[in-house]
Amino acid sequence: MNNVPNCPKCGSEFTYFDGSLYVCPDCTHEFSSHEEAAEESNVARDSNGAELFDGDAVTVIKDLKVRGSSMVIKRGTKVKSIKLTDDPEEVDCKIDGSSIVLKTCFLKK
């Protein structure tokens, strides 16, 4: 029998290979075997795929509105000494004295 991985998003076993990507018919998630390995490792990565560590300095790549505040984090803002959280898609940092959690997809090393 062929070795088709389960869907990393919903865990379905009914995935199939579509020529270049694996496709899940239940949640319509498309993934490659490389993506599955990266998701399983629970490593925080920035928007370019570089691995993030505690204490790294990163740059914001998009204007971000802060919920519950009139504050806007402008594109190009440098954030020093980030702290990784339990969720590999989020980092904790301080901007203008405020403690904020940012998504890693909006950061670059």
C-alpha cells in the first residue's frame, strides 16, 4: 500500500496525492510532505522560513492594527529580543513599552 500521510490540519486519513501536493477532501487543505514535516517539528519560523529563537531581533513586514487600542504598528518597525511562546505561530515582545503578542507570519529576521 502507498504511504500517503494524514492531513496535518484535521487529521483525516483520506488524503490523496494530486501530482505536486497532497490534498485533503474533508477540509480542502493542500500540503507538501515538506510542510508536514515542518508543522510537526513545532519550530517558530518567520515569513521567509527562517527559524526564530529567543532574543532575536525581527522586523514587522506589514502595518498591524492593535486590537482594543488605537495603536498601529508600522511596517519596518524593529522589534528586539522576542520571546517564543508555546504556540510556534506567535512570539511575545515589547513595542513602545507595551507587551504584545505578534504572529510570526508578519515578521522577518
